[in-house]
Amino acid sequence: MGYGLGAFLLVVGLALALAVQDTVSGVDLTMIGWIMALVGLAVIVLTAVTWNRSRGVRSTATTMHADGTQTVSERRTEY
């Protein structure tokens, strides 16, 4: 999944919801269009959230002191 799938669902859903005037027996094309548009928007938002979460570099350093104790420090660098 990604931005492409989300954009595709959003465009097709908005086209069905706003531009299509045809009717199919037993199927509400307008409602299907709105559902597809909302799912497309959700895919775009979820893709943005997951891609931003994986950005950055995390490094861990362990320092051994003369008395035998250890200090662990963690550093995260954002892009």
C-alpha cells in the first residue's frame, strides 16, 4: 500500500460520489464512492504516519566506568 493506492481510491471514490449519475439496480454508487474516498484518505494518512515513524537514526552507547558500573545512553537523530 502507499500513496498511489490511496490517491487512486480517493479519485475513483470522488468520481463515483460526485460525477456519476448512472444507476445500478440495488447498488448505491454514491455511497460506494464516498466509502472509497474515505478509505483512500485513510490509506494516505496511515502511509504518512508509518513512513514518518521509521525516519531517523537511533544509536546506543555503553560506557564502562572504572568502578565496574555501566552507563547506557541512547541518541536519536531525526532527518
